[in-house]
Amino acid sequence: MSADRPRKVLIIGAGPVGALTALSLHRRGWEVELWESRYDPRGKNAAPSNLRSINLAISARGLEALRSVDPSLAEQFQNEAIPMKGRMIHHVDGKQESQIYDPINGQCINSIGRPLLNQRLVESLPPSIKIRFQTKLSRVDLDTKIAYGSSPEQKDADEHGTPFDLIIGCDGSWSKVRTSMMRMERMDFSQSFIPHAYIELHMPADPSRPGGYAIDKNHLHIWPRHSFMLIGLPNKDGSFTLTLFLPFSSLSTLTTREAASRFFIEHFPSAVQIVGEKRLLDDFENNPRGNLVTINCTPSAWSSHALLLGDASHSMVPFFGQGLNCGLEDVRVLNSVLEKHQISSTTNAKLGETDIDLELALKSYSVERQADLKAICELALQNYTEMRSHVLSPLHHIRRFVDSALTRILPSRPSKLHLSLTDPFPTKRVKGWTSLYEMVTFRPDVPYSEALRKEQAQKEIMAWTGYISGILGFGAVGFTGLRLARKWLDRN
């Protein structure tokens, strides 16, 4: 029998999910190697450099994932981020309307730039983790567990490859690890684009305003226009990152500067006034157009050899602000599964051999995570309609009022105050009443699939109550409806 040796994991992609995965497995005692195709960000200026990168909103799920690996990371990011307590709706006539996310407990989501978040996570990695920057995965042999990389400076350095026990693809929507897995596994794969482009714009700081913020810094700003919208997230320097979401069919009509000028003045006059027409049009003309895609694949693991996390497994549109949070949560759930299956930091399997215990653990992760990943991708698509259109509807305001009122009357509470290392989602069934946004954004104890199921049940109650109220009159049904609703909620 072979002597025990440290398990070797090779992680492809040093974005936020890849960096946190590396730190998590290092702390479990694994030997960790990390490859990243971009330059080393450590010690550099973290100012935004990628004009196709939407600002990130980190919320309770992402912070809990960070906390599960290193509590100081969660505290650090909360200190560096800007809390946003709600949406600020900008109407065409210039009126502004604040819609608070959590009117009862005052919880916030947090705006942080992707470059800064990524830099801080990479800087948190200890020297014992081997990191190869400017290294792309050329190919991987999953049978023999050997990966081959390439870099501009060391073209022949990987002639013999890099052996591993487990390769984890954190390499984004167009994952090369996933492509290799699909050649080995009967994997269900789906990819769908929405008909909208996104274009990043910039609202500079206003030196005449406190902190430089031309608009309120503690809101996520939305200019909803039904079939398209503009959003704005605050940065620490007083500026805002603006993102225009617009159908490609509409974008194709804005072929001249004059046409673009008419479009912005008609639909976003307040943004034009703050940013300045020339600056806004320069950004619109010069900045790249991005696509928005939803990707799902099942299973997300192959044997004991390969695993997908983050966008490589479940790329989603950004409209629920959960892409980052879900990817970081993948790391927390994986750590929980490894703990539950008692996967140690060492193995006596030879490199290239299948590790049965690890194979069972990875299969368990893939099966347990599948429903949640499908649910949040669906919810992200649904929330785009809410952000660009439903927020303007009276029915949306009525539902927000009902959610707030019933949450006070029939409050929903976590099953446990503290999350267990071996049970990432202790609240299997949500009792009482709570909003969908609360469950998705502020309840890391609730799996995404349960949030979706609960919201569907609550919609049934709303539909039933409206139907009965229309027949009998609101006053007559009120007390009886509340009692029946409580019984329903206890069951659902």
C-alpha cells in the first residue's frame, strides 16, 4: 500500500471564486496550485480596467461564504464596500422614488468593484499556494490527471504537464475544464442568450458634493424604461459605474451620435444632466457591447477527477445580484460536503488513480447543488423584468406593502441562528411569510430552490385571497383569510 501524501488540487481561474476555493482547500490541508491567464493583480492599482465588467453587489450569502473560510475577509469587504439600502427609481420626469430592500431590519447589499474584490482575495492567499499568472490551460487529460498550460514567458515549461488529484474549473462561462469534461461525461448542457446587450458607462465624481457623490450613494440607482434600463452602483471615489441594458434590436438603430443623443435625452434626461452629454456619448460610442448568457450543466463533477464551480457551472444574468454570491456559496457548500464525507487532506491513492471516497463526495455535491443552481438562474431571469418594468407598476407597490405587513404579522425566522459546517442550509422549509428578495439576498440559511418554492406558494395565497376578496368583499374575508393563510404557511 502506498504511503499517505497530500491531496493535490489544480484550480483553473483566480477570479473571486477560484481564489476563495484555493484558500478554502489550503486551509483543509490540501496542496494547492492556481493558474490564472491574466496578470498578477497584487500590489497594483485596483481601478476598473475592464469595461465589460458589471460592478458587484455582495450580500449575505457571499459574506457568509467568505466568513466560513476566513471571518476577517468578510469584515474587510464590508469595510471596503458601500452599503446600498434599496433601489432608487429615477422616473423620466425627474422624480426619484426609494424602494428599501428590508424595511423591517434595515439590511443592505454592498457595492464593490470587481478588480478590488479580486485583488484582495488573491492577496489573501499564503505563499505556500503556488500561483502561475499569465498561464492558460491548453488541455487536460482527465484519465491520467495531467494538465498542460501555456504562458508567453515559458512556452516549453509544461512539456510534461502538471499532475493533480482534482482539477477545479473556476474559469468562467467559456470554461476549458468544462469542455474537457463534456468529452468524458454525458453532461446535460444548455446555453441561452437574452436579446439584450450591456454597455458600461461612467458617472464621474462631483467635487462640489459631499464625498463626491452626485446622487445618493446608499442606493442602487435604476432608470427603468420597461424594455430597457440604466443602473448605477457607487464607487469609493465618489463616481458611479453605470450600465445600460438595451435590446440589440434597439441598439442597432443608434448608429449615429445624433441618434444616441436623442435616445439618452428622451429616456435618461437626469443622467445626461449629471454626467454631461459629451461624456455619456463618448462612453456609449467607445465602450464594448457585452452579451448576457445563462449556462447550466449537469453534472458539475466527473469521477474524482474534475469539478466545476461558479460561472463555469452556472453562468447567470446579473439581475438578482447573485452571480458572485452564488459562486462564493459554491465554495461553502463544497467545504460542507467534504467535511460531511470526511475527506481528509491526504490520500494513499497514486496520482492518476480514482479516489472512491472523493468521487462519492463530488457526486454528492453535484446532486445536492443542482436544484439550487437551476432555481437561481431562473430567478435571475425573472428579476430583469421586475427591475426594468415591474418596479413602475402599482401592483409591485401593493405586493411590497403586503410582504412587509405579513412579515410583521407572520414573521419567518431561521431554523438555527448559526450555520453548521456540515449543513449549509439548516432551514429546509421556510415558515411564516417573507419576501422573495429577503430569502434570496439576506437568508444564507435558505437554499435557492426553497426560496423559489416558497415564493410560488405565497403567490398562490395572494391569488386565492384576491379571488375570494373579489367575491365576498375585502372586509368580510380579511380575518378569515389571515387565519387560513397562517395554516397554509405552517404547511408550506
